[in-house]
Amino acid sequence: MNATDAHNEEPNEDKWTCRIMAAEGVIGVLGNILVCYVIIRVKFLHNMTNYLLVNLAVADMLLCLQVFFYYLMSDCKLIVFAPVSNSVRDMFCRLLASKYLAWALSYASAYHLCLATLERYIAIVQPLHYARKLTTARMVTLIALVWVISFLLSLPLLFTIEPSNEPDKICSIKYPHRLFPALLSIFTFFSAYLLPLTLMSLAYYKMQVTLKRQAKALKLQHARAAAYDLVIARQNLVSMLKTVLGALIVLWTMDHFAILLCFQKTEKAQFLFCGSTGYHYTRAFTNLLFNFNSVINPFIYEFKYKKFRQGLKVAFCIKRQGGNRVDNGMVPL
């Protein structure tokens, strides 16, 4: 998904691309709703980390919903979009066709993961300051700021497209200045990709070093098993969040570098490749990967987050065999 050229797409995506995009949208919506349901329903999942994961799931769910409807109405032509008024057409062009909503929700997804990383960083690296720095009121404020900032950072996209006067076109591209797509692409690369991913990578490195040092110290001191188990549980949670970050890096990298490679997919682009059919299919593939990031997180929680697996069983009343044993997954982190 390219912030400056998404609305320059070919009139029709290949049918297989449309089907995959629609399937990603459905699976992503259902999977992220499941995450919200389990965390909200199961009491032992009620902690700050999981509340932040709920916000991440809401951002991903809304992004998948937006992708589903946009591709059905615009590229796949499975739903005929017939605007009843100029205002409806204007909203469609500026909110959906410009990819304003898509990028706003992508920002929200990345920044909520940053917020979850910050919460874990303070809990592990600065535990004595956790209660003072991360009060409930402060965290609610930070969550609200993430949503507001995500939509504000995407505002320039509203001015890249407008309703078309041509009878066979709904929207047409309109840049305020010829340098606008280049500046917007560079800004998006740094604000939505490079900056948050760099900060999170450094934070997880510091957390991993701290947890290893704590585990080693507890072993040498022959500390009680409960203290050592708590450190291991924290390591597992950090490992899960690192997997979420790793998936984001893998699935977003190609798309964001494609933005820098080709600001525009026309004869005005800096490389001839940018206007070719090959680039068109490359963009379709990177779009699939980009959107898949909003689908994969529920699967990561299932395979990597033991406490979430336990909550899933409790939420759907799945009884466990030999349930008297105390599990680390139930220990508050």
C-alpha cells in the first residue's frame, strides 16, 4: 500500500489478487475480534499489556475491514459503487480511494505496538518507576494520543485525490505541487516505518539484555522458583512481542521501500520501471504482504503467547486435564 500512488493503481486488479485481499480482510476481521473478545472476557488477561494489544487488534481489525470493502467496491468491482450525491463521492475519494483511512489505521497499528513496547520496557528496565510513570490515566491519555496522531499524520492524503468530472471515473489524482508525492513518500517512510521500528528494536534489545542478566543473577543466588519463573514468563512475553515486531518488519519492508523507489507510477517517475506492468504486479504483491500483517497477529498470540492460549480455553469453556497445577502463564507480569 503506497501512500502516494495507491490511487494510481491499474483500473482492475487481477481476480486472484482481489480474492486474496478479500480473504485477508475477512480472516483479519474475525481474528482480531476474537483477540478483543478473549482479552475482555477473561479476567486474568486484564492487565495493561493486554489492553494495549486490544487497541492494536482494533486498529488491525478496522484496517482489514477497510481493505475488504475498498477492494470489493473499487478494484474487484464485485460491489457496484454508485454515489447518490457529490458529497458521498467526495467522501469515497478522499477517505478510501486516497488510502487516508488505510494509512491512518496503519499508523495506529505501528504506534500501538510502540506503546506496548514502552509499557514492557518500563516494567522490565525501570520496574521501580512503573507505578509512577504508567498510571491508568496516563496510559488512557497515551492511547487517545496514538489514535489522534495516527489520523493527523495521514491528513495530507486527503489532498491527493478528488471527485472526477469524467463519466467513467469516480476519482482523479490532484497533487498540490509536483514535489508533493516525493515529500509525502519520504515522510511516510520515516514516520510510519523507520522511526517506530528502530525505536522498538532498540527497546527490545535492551529488554532482552536486562532479562538475561536478571535470570543469571537469580540462578547464581539460588532464588525461589517463583521469582525465576516470573523472569521466564516475562522473557516469553517479550519474545512474543518481538515476533509481532519481526512480522511487521518482514511484511512492511518491501512496500515501504517500493514507495521510495517509485514516488509515482507514471512517465514522470524517476525510473522507467515505475510505470511498467512488472511494477504493477510488484505493488500488488507488496500490498498483499502489507495487509497480511494485520491478519497474522492473532495467530502469533495463539502460538507464542501462553497466557492468551489459556484465556482462549477459558473464554470458550474448554476444560484442561489435570488442572490443579499452577501455571506460569497465570502469574501477573
